[in-house]
Amino acid sequence: MKGTGSRQNGQKALSSAARSSSDLAVPFVQAGARTLPRGGGRITAAYTVGIPVILLVAAFALRVFHIDRESFWLDEGYTLFFSQLPLNRLIMIGGAHEHPPLYYLIVHALLAAHRWFMATRYVSAVAGALSVVAIYHLGRTMFNRCAGVVAAILLTISPFHVWWSRDGRAYALAGLFVLLSYLAVFHALERPRRSIWITYAICTALALYTEYTTAFVLLPQILLLLRARNRRLVRPTLLAWLSAAVLFVPWAGIALKDAASVASDYWIPPPSAGTVENTILEFLGSVTPCPNFPCVGQEAVLPVILGHEAAFAIVAAALTGAALLYALVSARLELSIAGLWVALPFVIVLALARRRSLYVDRVFLDATFGLYLLIAGFLTRKASVTSCIAVATAVIIGISSVASLNLVYSQSSNPDFRSLARDLRSAYRPGQAVVYNPAVLHTLVGAYLPANWRPTRQQLLWFHGYLDVPGWQKRFGSLKTRTLGDAHLLPQLRYGRFDTLLRDAQLRHAVAGERQLWLVTQDYAGVTDNRRWLVAHAFNLLLSQIYFGDARLELWDRRPPDQFGAAIVRPGFDNHWVYQGRVAKNHLTAVQQAPARMVRTLALRAGHAYTVNIEYRAFPGSYPTVAFHTYDHSGHVLGRMVDRFGHVLDSFPRTEWYDMPANDVWLDEPFGFVAPPGTVRGVLILGNAAGTTSWRNIGVYEER
């Protein structure tokens, strides 16, 4: 017996020695840390602590650099709106925008402590930076330390992640919980303890409470049942999944309601080959995101990719599919999970698109983690064809990401509600009403106004889908009963008669007893109908200013332009006008034969509202143009707008009234603007590019 025991001990010693020798196959950094005879503990500690700290600092710096450069956009307005509701209302309707409530609850707590709206973006920035540390530890757990470093670096510089980590939405936070869920389950299967299983269940539930679509990237964890079976841990694994489900049960009813709402009707258009290609290029770091559909992000100028985007995307997708197939066939569990982590969300979303599209690029944000881990896993294998391909892929993504990071900080995509709020504040006068369409713009624009700024009267235009917002059901409940009779008819009339009646009731309330009304809007559902309603109720559009991203500020008045205020340019064509080309004029009328134009310079005051009365008649084939430029003391043009393609739009204010030829009838189409900061003078230009155009009653008026 003793001999047998000695032989067994000898075999154990040999096995232990074999395991020790296999450690030589790990990356050089890890092996060196283990074999240093003296001071190795300090060096290992430096690796263990120093690398995550460096990655965390670098990731956070990239995510907060000029984080306030872009204005809040519409979805960030919903974040601010829902987050400021009373807690009981937030819990009840937090899912009204097809998102679970956790992110709103966190922002709610922060805003309750301090009214600082940039907190929404900093929550995302912190989550994005912590995700870099999480993926480092996950890569180290799944493969080795070198893989963790590679995956973390790719995530740190990813334009896709930097972009959404600077946005006041829940996507970066959801990604953090996904990574923590994977990290916890791998640790639980290696060192099973009750505390780790509980952590795993909580992180999984928190991911679902942050974004429903995290379920797509959590599904590959099912493969871990194979490891759990080999280690006799199937029961605790299933119990952890059950616990996560139980934790999500309180929200399950609203989640099902949200799913039904999306299934019946949703705004996201069906995917195309172009949108899939664009998403793959975002994964590879060569294209930046753009949240405002239908715009797409900017592409870095890389000779290898530029002009070959489709081929590049196809090759990348094929390599990912081949890597997944290899991992599954060769039973490489970690690589298989990483591959499914990338592929499964695309398969699910594209399959669902046959019934109801969910395809927007940010749905796949969490899938990039799987891509980085897949590349890192192959890259750190022994020298082979697959490791060489992984190295080349990592280098290409790294170069593309670094080249695109500058675009993240310089690209403009969000509507310029900051400038709109500035002009509204400076031009508003007591006694005027303000209408917001859609209603969430009240919160969005309000983020750039002083906390104590209040108009005499304001109206938020809601569709009936948001009537559960506090106070609106009570105010318009009688309207529903009076006009519809039976409440059960409401779902069938969602975009029909009831919304029209609701809009009319809200506008009547807004303008009752008011002479002037500011309309804060953008290119949004119902804005044209609102204008028609105001015209039908004897309002004149005197000011219509368009900002970047189609944010709009309009002033409607019951009186005509010549009663708006003091005339700084009186009707008529005197010697203050400069004439170029063939122009025949008398005191009141001027006739242009193309090409010709008339120029008038006038003094302006910054922050003041002006309206320009324009009456013109154009014969068929003519093309009248109107432009207005504002200048500062140095003669620099102010108010210029560069569109998202880099084109400079010289006309200020930006209007849409003069882009179509008229048909030999006199048209009265005034416009107006708020003079930007620094303005001292303006130049009005009336031109004619073709045919014959007549002008009369041209006057500029400054509001009293």
C-alpha cells in the first residue's frame, strides 16, 4: 500500500511538473513575471494594478475630451425628460420609449443631488472607461494577460465606443454590465463560490434592466453549460440564470408591453446591404457613428480601405465567420463564445427584420466586445496562419481607429439646440407664448436655459402615446371622451383623428389671448400641420431660423411684418441699395433681368429679432434668391453653418422659402432671424439667377 501511495505521489509530482512546464507557453510578460526569483511579486503587482490603471486613465481621457462640444440630441432629451419625472412616474412610464429604467434611475439620482445635465454623458463616459478595465480582466481570464491587453487597447481607441461613451444614453452602461456578467460567470466556473454566482446573476439582470438588446449578446453563455457539466456545476449555473430571471420579473410586464409596441409599429427602417456594410466598418474603426437617421458617419481617409469599403466589409465578415467555424469545429470553448458573441446579434436582428426591423448600429455595440476578444484570442496563440491574420486584423483596426478618433471630436451630427436656446433667451419678450414640438424639446432646450427662465405661457405638444405624463391625461381626458366616445377606439386612431384633435386643442390653449408665439421645433412629425393651423388662425410667420441639424426657431405674429417693430430698412429702392446687372427700378419696385442682384447694408444689434418682408414675382423659368449675411467688427461673417458633409452654407438665416421658381404671381414671404453674438451689421442680397424677377415692399423691421 505504501508502494502504491508512493507511485501515486510520484505521478502527482510528475503531473505538477508538467503543468508547470506548460506555463512556459503563456505570453512573455506573464511568464517573466512568474519566473523572476526576486522582486517578482512587486513586478507582478505592477502588471496586475498598473496596466488596468493606465488603460482606465487613457480610456476616460478619450471619452471626456470636449464631451460638451455637441448639443444634446433628441434621444438625450428623452433621457433628461424621463430622468426628471417623480420616481413613481419614472418607474411607471420609464419604458415608454422602449427602454428599461436603470439608466434613467441613475441619472434621476444624480440630478436630484445636483442639477447638472452633463451628468448624463459622464455616466456613459465612466461606464465606457470601466468597460476597458473589465474587458482586460475578461481577456486575461478567457485566454491570458496579453489577450486582455490587446482587447482592452482595441476597446480604448474604438471610435464606435468612444462615440457612445460620450452620449447621454444607456448603451455604454449596458455594455459594462454585459462584460461584468461574462467576467463573473467565467470566475464562477473556475472558483465556484456563492458570492460570485450571486454577482453573476445580479450583473446579468442589470444588463437587461439597462438595455433589452443585451439579451442578444448574453445568449452565447449557454455554451458554458458544457464546462459546467464537466465540472459538475450545472445546478449552480442554472440557479444563477433562474435568479437573474427572477430579478427581472418585476419589469417583465412592461418589457412585454414594450415588445408588443415595437412589434406593432416602429420607426426603424429595414436594413440594407449598405447599412450592414456601414456597421461592419464601424466595428473596424474606419467609420464613425451618426445617431440621427438617415445620416451616416464620416470615414477616415485610409488608402487601403477608401474606395474598397464593400470588399473590405465582406472580407472582415468572412474572416469572422471562418474563425467562428474553426472554433466550433475544434471545440475551442472561449473562442466559440467570442465568435458567437459577434455573430449572434446580427443573425437575430436580421432575422427579426423580416417582421419588424430593430437594425440600428448601436444595437450591435456590445457585439464588438466579442470581436476584440476573438482577435485577441487568436493573436496570442502559437505562431500560425491564424495568429498572423489576427495580428494583421488588430493592426488594421488600430490604425483605422486612431485615424477616425479625430473625426469623433470634430464631426458634427447633433442638431444645434444650444444656439437655438441662446437666441430664444435673448429674443424672447414677456407676453409671448412658446410652443415645443415635439414636447421633449422643452427639456432639451431647457438644459441650455437658466433654471429660473420661464416664458409667460408655454405649451408642450404631445401625441396621445405620451398622455401618461403627469397632468396630460387629466387635461385632455374630456377631449377623448367628447370626440371619440368609446375609449377602446383609441389604439386604432393612434396616428389619425385623435392626434389631430389633440394637437388642435393644445395649440388653441397656447395661443388663447396671445399675439405672438415662438415655435421651437425641427423636421419632426406634425410640424407642417402646426404651421398650417397657425396660418389658418390668422398668424403670420415673421421669423424662421434653421440651425445645424434642422433645429428650428420660428416666431408667429397675428400682425403683419410692418407692425413687428421699428423699420430699419423702409420699403422702396433708394440710394442705399447697390445694384449689379440689369435692374430697372422706381421708388417701390425693382425688376431684375438675370443675372442681377441688389445689395443693402444695414446696422444690427446682437441678440435682437428681425423680420424681413419680401414680396416678389417671378416669370416661368426664373430663379429668385434671397440671402442675408451678418458681420462682426472685424468683417467676419457670422452665423455660417457647415453641414455634416463639410459644405459651408453662406445664407443666414437659413430659410427654405426661396428655393423654388414662382409662376408670375406676387408672393409675400417674409422671414426673420435673431442676430448672432458679435453682430454689428448685416447685408441683404436679392438675386436672380435666370429669367425675370420683380421685387417690392422690401423692408427690415426690428422688434420693439
